[in-house]
Amino acid sequence: MMLSMLTTTPIPDSDDTLDLAPTDDGLGYAASITRRGSDGSVRWTAIPPKVEPQDACTVVRLEGPCVIANSWSGYLVQLDLETGDELARTFTK
């Protein structure tokens, strides 16, 4: 996933989307994940774990009712698709 600009991913069975905002460094990672309604309203925004000063999401995917994000610092974070709440965080390195 190489992001140089905002990337939008449709959410299956919904009019909502996930917007992945790129980091400022141009490396192609996501600085935040935002769920937006069809009218553009923000339902929730999640940012990577604040373990490293410039952490970012390197991979983001949907798995059923969860958003799964891998961070550069080695965390796999599960977010609730409806609320954006963090459900679990696992260190993978």
C-alpha cells in the first residue's frame, strides 16, 4: 500500500468509506484511519499506537466487523468497524 494522497476504501454492505490519510514523509504509510458517512461526516478517526514518535499504519484491511491495522513499530491493532474503538493490540515483532 503506497499512499501519496488520501486513499478511500469502500466498506462492504454500507455507504460508508474508510479514508487512509498519508503520512507527511512520502513513504506511503497511513497516518490515520477515518470512517466517513456517505455525506462526508466523520464517524470516527483512529491513529496508530503512540509507541514510536512517528508511528504509522503500514497495512490496513477489513476482516468482518473489524479494521485490522499493522503499525510500523510492530503492533497489530484491531478496531471495531462501527465505533473505531481499539479492541486489541498485539506486539508482533
